[in-house]
Amino acid sequence: MIDFSKYEKMDENKLWQEYKKKKDEKIREYFVRKYAPLVKYVAGRMAVGMPHNADFEDLVSDGLMGLLDAIEKFEFERGIKFKTYAVTRIRGSIVDGLRERDWIPRSVRQKAKEIESTMVDLEKKFGRPPEEEEIAEAMNISMGEYKKIVREISGASILSLHEIWHIGSDDDEVPMIETIESPESLKPDVIVEKQEIKKIIVEALENLPEKEKGVIVLYYYEGLTLKEIGEVLNVTESRVSQLHAKAIARLRSKLNKLKYVLGK
């Protein structure tokens, strides 16, 4: 059994400095043990609302790989808190794992894209976010069919704001959610592009219907589960999931605009 007591008494920046110089496996294991609970926390948050075929243990395993990656790539000199940096890597690793297992049916992905595309077209036409009835009419489907599609894509939407965006050079990875959370320092050559992403997403958030905006704020900013959000908004957990899916579709339609602006 390794005695980690001496590491616990050390200043963490000094400990990072020592690890970067010596690559001491004991220090590495200390960091893994210290931040392992963060992996379960992130996996637990992301598991809420996902279909049953998204196994929690798989999420934790993928997240652990992200933690190990974070430990190796962390640059303490940049003044970023490791916990903030690690959460980004853990989320990204979990998303990558889910993609590899292809847990979202292709038909669901296609339906999500159809809704997003319709939203983009209608917003251009009306100069405002479209109502549900207008989206259903444009897609030539009934409101019942539209709500059924939203239910089907609701589980897939949970990951949407955790998806990795590559900005600046290929090595600069930023999940979409990181552009609207409290920012830490980034490389100077990507700050402008990050701010453009943030500007468009914040604008989209401001234009969301109140309940959809509330779900996004409570889930991503306040850290509430879908069940807890339902209690706050006095609606069912299923309804919260649907509101989240619709909000994400609106945000992603705005991101399509961003891809056009940035020429991606």
C-alpha cells in the first residue's frame, strides 16, 4: 500500500511540477485516486436521461481514460485548475466511447438533423425562433408525430453540449458547453474564435422559450438532474427531457450558422 500522506501535505502546483519533471508513478496514482470521484460524478450527470443501453460502468471506464489523459496533458503553468480541465477531458472521453459503441440509432440521428434543419429554415423565414406547431407543419407531420420524434431524440440530446469542437489548431479542443460555462484561460490564438462561439450560443440561449432556457440553466449551470428540474418547474421528468431536446435542437441550429461563419 502506497503512503500518499506526504503528497496530501504538499502544495498541488509543486506536486504537478515534480510529476512533470520526474513522471513519478506514485504521484500519478495519487492524482488518479484523488480525482477518481470526479469521474463518477461526471458519468452520473451524463447518464441521466440516456437510454438504458448506455451502461453506467462503461461511462465510468471511458471517463477514467479521460482522467488519465488529463493528468498526462495538464499544463499547470497556464493557471487552469486541474478539476476544470479534467472535467472537459472526462466528458470528451465519455462522448468518444459512446460514439464508438454507436448507441444512438441512425434513424434517431437523422430525425434530429431534420428538426434542426427545419428550425434553421423557419428562423430565416420568420426572423424569430419557430413555434412547435410551425415546425411540425413545415415537416408535414402532425403535432403528435412531432412530439413522438422529440421523445425519441431526447436521450441523444443529453450529450449535445458535451460534444467536442475543434478550434484554432487541431490540438485545441473545446466542448460546446465550455463556451458558455465560466471560462478558464485558452491559448491566445483561439480566444477570438471561442468568443464567437460563445456569442452565438449566448444569443441563442437568450432567445429560447422560458421553460427551455430554464432547463438548460438548471442542468448545465446549477447541476440539477432532470428529476430535480422537473420538481422545480412542476413538470414530469419526461417533459423536462423533451424540453431539453427541443432546446438543444434550437442551439444546434444556431451552431450550424456558426460553422458557416467560420467556414468549417
